[in-house]
Amino acid sequence: MQQPQYRLRIDDLRAFYDVNYTNDGDGIVEILRIREKSEAMKWLTEFGRREE
């Protein structure tokens, strides 16, 4: 999956996020969405992007 790059599971919550690196090697974490487990797949289906 192209976006979100990463998922974090916290009890019944799911956090979706990307990590982007700058030219100087620093990383920027972009939190895309935090959803309850029951809503996570619905959000991924609607907003997630597959790699081409």
C-alpha cells in the first residue's frame, strides 16, 4: 500500500501514518487518521492508495 505507509495498533484503535524524510535525513511523521478498529477497514478502503 502506498498510503498509509504504516499502521499502529493500540488496543481497539488504529493509527495510520506516513514517514517522509527530508534531504538532511530528518524524518517527518504525518498522522493521517486515528480510527477505532471497527472503522479501520472502511477508512482504508475509502482513502488508502495501493502501490502501482
